[in-house]
Amino acid sequence: MTGGRPHFPIEPWSLTEIGLDHASLGVHESVFALANGHIGMRGSLEEGEPVVVPGTYLNGFFEERPLPYAEAGYGFPEQGQTVVNVTDGKLIRLLVGDTPLDLDYGEIVEHRRTLDLRRGVLRRVTEWRSPNGRVVTVTSTRLVSLRRRSIAAIEYTVECTDGRGDLYVALQSDLLANEPVDSGTEAEDPRATAALARPLVSELAVARGRRAVLVHRTRRSHLRMAAGMEHIVDVPDSSTEDIEAGEDLARFTLAALLPQGSSVRLVKYLAYGWSSRRSAAALRDQVEGALATAKLAGFERLAAEQREELDEYWAHADVEIDGDDELQQAIRVGVFHVLQAGLRAERQPIPAKGLTGPGYDGHTFWDTETYVLPVLTYIAPDAARDALRWRHSTLDLARARARELGLRGATFPWRTIRGEETSGYWPAGTAAFHINADIADAVVRYFHASQDEEFDRDYGAELLIETARLWASLGHFDEEDGFRIDGVTGPDEYTAVVDNNIYTNLMAQRNLREAAAAVTRQPDVAERLDVSPAEVAVWERAARLMRVPWDARLGVHMQSEAFTHHQEWAFAHTPPDCYPLLLHYPYFEIYRTQVVKQADLVMALHLRGDAFTPEEKSADFAYYEARTVRDSSLSATQQAVVAAETGHLDLAYDYWGEATLTDLHNLHGNSGHGLHIASLAGGWTVAVAGFGGMRDHDGHLLFAPRLPAGIDRLRFRLTYQGRYLEVTVGRTQATYRLTAGEPLDVHHHGRRITVDLDAVSVDIPPARHVEPVQQPAGKTPRHRRGGS
């Protein structure tokens, strides 16, 4: 039930489920997930069944497990980390007479759930006829507060609508810990299964009145969490109440008599907190205090706050397109989930799945800094700042990892929850050192866009310096080839442990240069870190002499040393059902051929486009387009951006749809275990960096907008250096204006213009003719024609 393709009506500001589609139930649980960066609740039904993955998650809360190795080696990480499904507070079971409401039984007269992207709530209406013929209508509204970090709430109403007289109902509102779940761990590691079978150990259970709190701790990671619930009840006639709390279950039970046409309303307030240091009693008190303030505010106030928060963000984050209603909806869904993933993370990581499911074990990867933070930097800069502060908080662990590997500076983990390396596969984990330059790139982008001097002094400069030290010790000077970085894995995981991966080298080059600039800006930080002039000179020399492999015979760059000399992959003889290749062919065969899992050198054309000529970009894009199979959801975004820049506008449009609809169409068949947050961020990125042509290589905004045939108008907004910039792209003209802030200089197709509160319209130069490019056999993206 995690692998079906869902179908949603096309609406501009919402996502609606009509009826119950069992085949795509898991995907619906993911796309209907609510989160605020601290709490995440999957969109499972309040009654608890039917369900695929019921998940509730707290950001940074995990259990440890041993990592399995057939043959261990020095420097291999020993402990894995897996996100824990914490105490579930979504549950409100309903008995109609003596029959439990379960949508797998009885008759669904009507069922509709709507994710409201403006109000940040999940609404549900279900009319259900029980096997004994009684009919009730259940309505609910669920929210995870964007203003109150620890609070969630559910308003749940039951109405008797069958005209058959009075009806007895019972509602059981639960806190349930250690519920069995499909963990979604990638390798189905039995050690992970054992660690997560019952990960929570009860420490405290209290109940009084209509309030209950459960406190648990993990067995191995020694983290402690508390979950609490409080209730408000409106009943039309007689009722009884009871509350109890045990080790893994707290339950508030309400039994009520419903006269015909009447209803019972239950408001359930939930509060969550966790800590690695605080006592069980302290966490209990924290949760009870949060519940008291939420109850005092009331559900209507919580819902109003949610709308106010989102109104503020949408004013600066919305992307509007004319010509493709489905894509319009999908882009807004993507931006909504990106905001949910990061707004209240507050010095915790942004996982690859956000807090929408257990996929990838709940880990954060390099795609946070490379895909998600570039979006947050321009629409919610405080969230980007918090994410980078979390990286800074793990610096000591990264320094220790570097020392373990015999390197200087900091080696950040390929995948992690708390900051330790938890990848058990060395070629795609430890060897993917580019994560360090990706973090540096996000630091530089945020600093240029925000001019946040305090951040630069307290966090950014140190991150740049320690990552630069890594490159200086990882690479070496060669008399013939300049500065080499050998034995690494770039973003393309089908080409592992190679020399001079261009993406890695060019991102490291920027890292080294920006670290030298940070030393000049922040001499006190440099002094504290013992940075000498000689060390800076090494960084500058390494950047100047960085090796960038080139194939003169073909007239293209090599993704890594000798890549273009490898054997070609036999795409014409690869059956469609043998993708992704990693599940059907040995890595040995994949590693030594010219097949690219995801954009690698092509991503360098985007993020380090200042290092290539337009002619080189066109030739490189065509060459690697024919060898990229997109076995990763990360690829389509980057291919779309570079396709747009090189003049392949309709192809870019096709890739835009693929990136943006990854989860709404369940294109990779695994959205039931959580959304692909980086791919969802790609909807915004392709609009702004692709068809808006926005680049920020040197702290200045450059735009080169052009639209594909299927789009008539594009409008997006940016927050930049205290200004709010709005860009509208039409067929022949682009219009720039500030909605707030001092005048700003930008470039439009190479022409400098000054933008202020009055709109400035400029012509868009005609696109030059380009020859079509080819994809591997069977890997051409689905063509988009726009419309609804």
C-alpha cells in the first residue's frame, strides 16, 4: 500500500483525497503529513486503521543500532542512527453503538480529506454507515502549530445523521507508545528491526481530569521524550468520562448519548518535548505547561495563528505560473512541505524525508544544504540560519572524524541524525567528501543573501575555515596537474572513489576562496583558530591550481579523471524494469562504465556556472544528458535548471514536472515512506534558477529569464539583503520590483538595472536555436503540455 499512484483533483491552494484509495494509502499518509520542523505527524486516520505507517516523529530523536559489516575496516562507523516513531497522539477511536468506525468495514457514504496550504491544517469529512445500519458524520481538523513549537491539536466532531433516533457513541482518545510500524529502513537490517521493535522504555505515566502525560526513554541513545494530551468536550446530553495511564498507553474515554441531529465535539491538545539531559519530571512539567497554554488559547486561536504564520511566508514564498494548473498546485505543495520541514527545526537537522516518514532512517544528507537551504535562504532565511547553526553545533564531531581519517579540519558526515557518520557503505558515504563544500556553499549563500554579520562571526567563518582545512589536507599539489583531490565520490553514486571529480573540485575551490575571504573579514575568529598567513596562502594556491579534467578529443569536461574513456553502458539492451540499476546490476559493473545515476558535472554547471563558458555548458550538458538515468530523485531539478540555461526550454519544462510531481505521482514508488523534500524544493528552484535564470555566484543577483512553450507567465519572490523582490516573467518582457526595502542592483541578461518600489520592465532577448539532446534509451522524461 506504499507504492500506488494517487490521484488528486487540481486545486490552486489545496490537496484533496476523495474516497479511500487503498493502493496509495501510504503515499496519502506522507503528502498529508503535518510538521513544524520539531514535530511531524503522518496523515494517518484518527481512528488508527486502515494504516500503512502511522508515524509521529520528533526532530533529532533517534535510537542507535550496530552497523553490520561483512568485513570491518579502520574508520568504519560503528553505530547507526534511526528515527523513532514516538508516542502517537493522533488516535481518537470511535465506537458507533458497539461497532468501531473502521473504513475497511461498513460503508463509506462520503470521505474527503483536504490539506489546506494557506491555513496549514488537514481537514476531513467522513460519512459512514456501520454494519448495523447507523450513520454518522465525522469531521476533524488537525494542525501542528508553526507558532508554538511543541503543540499539535485535533478538533474531532461526531454527528448522528441517519434519522433513526438517539445513538450512543464512545470516543477513546489515546497516547500510544511502541506501536508496531513498517520502519522503512532501506536494507531491512535485522539489527535495526530489533533496535526499533520496542524502542521506548516507560519512565512515567500520569493522568488526572482530562489530561495525561507519558514519559519514555530510548534504550541505547539515552534520549528522553514526553508526550501529553488535554481535552475539551462539548456534548449535547448525558455523558460519562474516564482517564487512565499505563506504561505505553494513556486513554481518555468519553461516552455520550447523541439525540438525532446532534453532535459531540472533542478538542485534543497535544504537546511533545525531548531532551538528552533533562529529567523525566522536568519533561513532564514542560509538556503540562505547554498543554495549559494551548488550552488557554483555544483551538480557534491556534488555527488563526496558523493562518497568520503562513500568510506571512506565502507573501514572500509563493510561485505563480499561468498555463499549467497541475504544476501550480504541485509547486505550492512542495514549498509548503519545505516550510514545514524547516521553520521550527531550531538547531536540528532537516532530514531528507523531513518529518513525513521513516525513509532513509530519518537521516539528513548533503541535499539539505544543496537543495533545501537555497530555497529557505530566499523565502525563510531564519530557518536556513538555524539549519546552519545545527551544522556548526556538530563541528567537534566533524573535527574528530577528520582526525580519525588522518585529515585536518572537519569531515562532516554523509548521513546522520546527531552529527556522527552513520553510513555503512564507504564508497558512497565517507568518500563523498563533497558534503563539506556543500555546507560551505550554503554558508556563503546565506551570508551574501542576509548580510548577517553576527552569523558570520559566530558560526559561518568557522565553518568555512574548518572545511577549507579539510581540502588542503585531502588534496595535494602535483607538478603537472596542479592541485588534485583523489579517491573521492561525487554526487553521482554510480561513479565511486575517483580522482578529481569536477563537482567536488570546483565546490572545494569556492570553499577555499571563501575561507580566505572569511579570514580577512573575521580576524578574531582566524586568531582563535590559529589560522596563519601561510595556511591561507596554501588555500589560495590550491584554489588557483585546482585540477579540472578536460577531454580535448571530445571537447567536453570529464566528470572525473578518465571518465570519458570508460566503456559505454549498453542502454539499448537494458530492460525498463531493470531501473534503478543498483538493484539489478553489481556495483563493479556500474562503477567502470559511463552511466550517471544523477546530475553530477551537470550540477557543477549550475552551482559553479561561473567556472564554465556558455559553449562548454552546452557541450557538457549534451554529453552527460545522454548518460544520465535519473535513478535518484535529486537529478531532475539540476537537469531542468541547466537545460533552461542552455536553451532546451521544453526539456527543462519536462524535468520541472518530474521533480515537482515526484511524490504526488509517486514516481519512484517509495513516497509511502516519506516525501522527497529535496525534490519538492526543486519546484521552486526550477522556477527561480531555471526559468528565472537566477544566479548568485558572487553575492550579486543575476537573472536571465525565459519561459517554455507551455507556460504563459511566471512570478516569484525573493528575500534578499532585507529587501523583498518580485520578478514577473512573460513571453517577451520581465518585470522587476521591490515590495519593501532600499533600491537593489541586479543584472538581467547581462544588463545592470536598479530595482525599487516602482516596477522596471525590460525586454527578454530571443532564445538562440539549439540542437536537441538525447537521453538514454527509455529515459526521456514525460512530456508536459500544460493545462489542467
